[in-house]
Amino acid sequence: MSETINETKETCQPEQDISELLQIRRDKLAALQRVGRDPFAITVCPRDTTAQEIRQSFEKLENSDVCIAGRMMSWRDMGKASFLDIHDRTGRIQVYLKIDQVGEESYNDLKSYWDLGDIVSVKGYVFKTRRGEISVHAKEVRLLSKSLLPMPEKFHGLKDTDLRYRQRYLDLIVNPEVKDTFIKRSEIIRTIRSFLDEKAYIEVETPVLSNIAGGAAARPFITHHNTLDIDMYLRIATELHLKRLIVGGMERVYEIGRIFRNEGMDVKHNPEFTTIELYEAYTDYRGMMEITENMIHECAVKACGSDQITYQGEDVSLALPFKRLSMNDAIKEYAGIDFLSFKGDTEKAKAVAKELGLVTKSTDKWGDIMSLAFEEKVEERLLQPTFIYDYPVEVSPLTKRKQDCPELVERFELFITRRELANAYSELNDPIDQRGRFMRQMELRAAGDEEANMIDEDFLTALEYGMPPTGGMGMGIDRLVMLLTDSASIRDVLLFPTMKPLDR
């Protein structure tokens, strides 16, 4: 069996000028249009089943008439009969055609005017070939849309990652496993929503544009509103608006949404990404630990079928409960330094930093250096899920202090596969303390820290009306999807990652 002459030219003679291949496809389209069979004039297709439904329900559908539609990805010409592979959103199904059953005109159109990549519909009945492959025996075929560009060479597919990210539509066509990743992403988000909805959380939406970039330490994107003639910021977090809703009595709220940060790009960072933030009145960061581990566990079981997964060749257990370790104990375990033995002593901390080979800034205080020691000496050791809790106050401007140790706050971050996945607080609800923390952040901004928080006066006003004790948690959806789909880069789980323009 061999492919048709036209397809042989496209797939087996790479030296042929690409402009000639493009012209051949356009000539075929023009020929169809001249005889009144323009595929682009078709507006609807009576498709009634999918490839997956046929495979899963073969016994029920055998010998029954069906109508399928999808992209023609392979074609084996046997003279007066042909085999086609049709791909739809659920996968591949084989189609068998005979000239005496689909009609001479349709069959000649297939051989003369169709190409790999075309969108087609097939009406016929379900059967098994002599080799036992579930297929559709065609009675009627129709060209629904003409592909004017050739598919990538079929034996090698689309391997250039830069091209895959730039032309995700082509990546999805020729690499079916990519589609599986994004189907799983949707399932993970759906599971999160269901998990929180069952706990009486309310999903809300907060502004993407704001007069103040707050709620996180990050450099914002700045835009301009012409009518108001003011600069505005794309949000770097949803936190401050969601906590306003807690003040307003909504008590349990969450938002899944896009966040924008004007900072570096690597396998873990994209300028725009998706997070979930949730806030619950009358609980604290330990309550958030329980919600976080249960949510991730449920996502793993739903998306992967197990809480035992493999990420980039390493086994990871998402079984409950996750490990819990204070930041100070983690530094003692992995670096041999007990920061709490000299808590608040910045000079001693700087001396320890020098011993550890850490590079500090002139504005760094005891807590900043403790946090730096953790980042440099501990994070790379945390493969299995680990809650690191009790952070220094200097790096946590929106968090409630620990009553028995005011140098620390009630905060945790969850680390899995050596990277942060979630961040949570016992939320600071003292407006006087909060103003003092904001003032410290403004000092850092004045010293050149573009990621320091701005003062949000309206948020402070909200706190002055009274916010109940509250626990809050933020988690990167993209990083969770990376973990549960064994994806090495954040670009593998974003349909359209940010890319440098080719003309730059």
C-alpha cells in the first residue's frame, strides 16, 4: 500500500520548494470552488459520535450507522479502496472507503483534491477489519475544510519546542499527548472548584486592573487608562480584594484567575500565570494546611488515579498527611544554624550569612537573612511534600505574628519537588500593625526594591471596620499541573506561553 501521488510529493520529497506545495493545495481549493464544492461554504456537520465513543461502545454500535468528523492524518491508497485515519478531540479512528460504496465522484475528489490535514466528515457503519481494528466503513464522505499548509513530516512530528509553543494549534494536531496534558489541566481545575464548592466556599471575581499593585512582593506591569488619565497596574495578586470580602461578611471565598508579574522567565515562571487564592474566616494557617493537602491529594487521585506519582524520574508520594517542619528546624537540619538562638540580632545574622556564603543587602534584617538561608540551603532538599511554617516577619508583611515569638509569623509554604507550590497565612487583621508593615515596605521601595508592597489605604480602612480571624492560601495552578502531568517546564502546561517576538 502507498500514499497518493500528491501526498507522496509532500511527505517524501523534502527538497521540493515549499511555495510549490502551498500552490498545489490552493489550486485544489480553486478547482473545488469552480465546480461548486467549496468546503469553506459548509456551515454545519451532523456528527453524532466520536472516535472514543466508537471504541468504548463497539458491541453496542457494531453495524450501526454513525457520522464522525475530524482531521485526516494518514491515508493509505489501495486503488479502488483506501484507509484513512481521522483524528477528533477524543483520538483516532480508522475509516475504510471503497469506490463503489462512496461513489465515483466522491472517491475521485478524495484522490484529486484532498490532502493530509483536511477536515472531513464520514457517514458509515461501525465494523472490525480482518485484522481486528475497530473502524468505520464509509458510505458517504465530505470535505469540510481545506488545509492550505502541509502537516509536519509524519515520521518525526513537531519536536522543536520553540515552534511548539509559538504554534500551539499545530502542536495539538501532531502531538496527541499534549492535548492530554491540557485535558488533565481542566480536570484539575474542575476538581479544585468542586472541592471548595462542597465546603461552602463562594467563587468570586476581583479586578485585574487596579490603582495599586498589592498583595505580593512582585514587580507589576503598568498600563494607562486614557479616559481617567491615570496609570493602572495589572494585578500581582488577588489577596487584598478577597480579604475585603471577608470584612464584608462573605466568610469563605476563592478566586481562580490570571496574575501578571513583570519579572524573569524560566521553567518555573511566566509573566502571566494562574493561581487560586482562598480565604476562610475563623480559621488559621493550620486550618489552611489541612485544606491544602486534602485538595492536592484529591486532584492527584482524580487526575492521575493515585497519590503515588513520578515527576521527572523521581517518585513522589502525595499520601496524607504531608510532612510539617518549621523554617528554623529546617535550617538547623540542613545547614546547622539555629536562627532562633539569636533572634532579632541582625549583626549576628550577617556574620552567619558570611559563614554560609550568602550574599546579603544593606537593608536586610535578621528575618531577611533567615529566609535567605532557607532559600539557599534548604529548598533544594525538599523533594517530598513538606509544609515549611513559621516565617520571619520581615518577609511576611500581611501575616499575623506568633504570640509567643513576635519575630515570626503564622505562615507556611508548601514545597514539592524542590519548588514552592502554595503559600498561606494566618491573615493579619490588626490595622495598626498592618500600617506599620506597609510603612516598612515603602522604606524598601524608597531604597530601590521595586517588588516591595505599596500602601493600600482603602484596604487599611476595610481592616479598621474589623476582619475576623482568617486563614488564607494561594497556590500556583500551573505548578500543580506541572507536578501532576510530569511536565518539566511551565510552558508545557500553558496553552499560549509568553514568547519573544521572532522579529526581535
